Amino acid sequence: MLCITDNKFFFYFVFSTNATCPLGSIPFISDKTRCLYFPKNKTYFLDAELACINLSGHLPSVHNKMENMFLSQEALKIFTESTDSDFWFGANDINSSPKWSWMDNTLFDYENWDKGQPQNITDNDCGAIILQGGKWKAANCYMQKSYVCMVSSLIHSTTVASITTLSFGTTVEMGSTPVEDDCTDTVSDCKGYECTDDKKKPLMCTFCKKTCNLCPNNTTDPCAGVVTVSTLPPTAGSQCIDTATNCGATSYECNNSLYKPIMCKYCKKTCNLCDDPHCSSYFD
């Protein structure tokens, strides 16, 4: 905003930002800079935490009754096909039994244990929330359960100030101009929650600029200097073999178009891509 009063100039350059949750997640009730993501798989407690860390998050902490109710109610809506009665969240006493703490290291200042919980039983060091009612229980960490991740929202600019030539002695209030949205994703299944993972920035800069707010503007290019997938050096040799050691564990990504260049490069055999004509085009 620019105002001129009593022949004095006042310049106000207003930039507004907003926070949106990564694709597939929902805003947390008490903090809109945090979001809840509900993976579809079941796994062990520490594997669930590692999966959340890979999304730049953690198993969620809960600090009051409202947060606990929101988390358990949203999980009840989403885990409708689960055969389990509970799901993993961030409470644990793995390293501090019997003192419980959160995986994100925030203050353990609220608890909602079910009657008789937490039970002091070997390996029952990991917290689970009971879907019906939201009460907590101590569970065996080696059981596979559904889980929830708390991840950060995406902060991005939505408006920029415009510049106008003004006549002396006038008073003008300037509005904001929407940021031009002229870049697109080149695949259909971009995962917004991966935008904050630095390890996947080459993928995001190559295929998911719009989803990840990586479009260049007049002053900056968020992808400047990033080695995109198309410029990755080819793997040694042309035989149809896997050149990575974890292809079996990541084979669920074989049909994900976002990951196809990576699978073509490192997991051709596992993903049955040896004769796929598109593979060579990614690294020409």
C-alpha cells in the first residue's frame, strides 16, 4: 500500500502468505502450520516413525484434550477398513521406562490413558490410540499397526505488491496482484507431502513444480542449481539388472509415474522395465 499525506510519502509493500497442507493430509486443529497424514500401510512402531521422518515429520504428539479428540476422530473416519482397534502415535517409553515421552521431543504435558494403562509389560513401550473413544494404551512395539504422521504445512506466497507511478499530492491505496500460476506438474500423482524432503527435490523440480511451489519468478528460481532427474548420470553398463540394493523394498513405486525415472535408472529388473522404450528418454 502507498499513501501520500501532507506531501509526505508512505510506502507499504504488502506480501501475504498462506499455509496449505501437503496433498493427502489435513490441517491440525490447533496449529495450521502442522498437518496430519494417514498412510495406508501398517507397520511396526519404529518403522512408522522412520516413515514419518522421511516425510519430514514425526508420529504425532498430543498436548490437550481437543487435539486428542481431533486426532482420534479423524483416524476413525479414515481407518475404516482397518482390522485393528488402535493406531500408533508418538507416545513411548523406549529409552526412559517408565517415563513416557514424545517422538518429536516436545513436552509430555497431557495424557489420556485407558483404565489400567500403561501396563508395565516387556516390549509394551509404544503408545497406541484406541479408535473408539480416543483412550491410550501401551502396546507391543513389534506389532504392525496403522499410524499417523504429523508433517509441516507448505508456506507459500499468494500475492505480491504492484508498483505504480503516482502524481505528487494524490492519495492511492494499492491492492495486491495474484502470483501468476503458469507452471504445471508433468505427472498426475505428485505427492505434496514429499515437497519438503530435500532428498527428493530433484524429482520435485523435474515433475512437480506446481504442487511443490517451485515455479520460478522474477527474482528467484527455487530449482536453480538442482540436478534434475533428466540430468542424472547414467548407471554403469546396459544390462538389465537392478543397480540399487533396496529395489524389492520399494517395488510398490514401480507403477508410480513420478518415480518411474528412478525405477528405470536403478530398478529395471524388479519393475520389469528392461524393454520399456520410455526409460531411455529420461536420460538422453
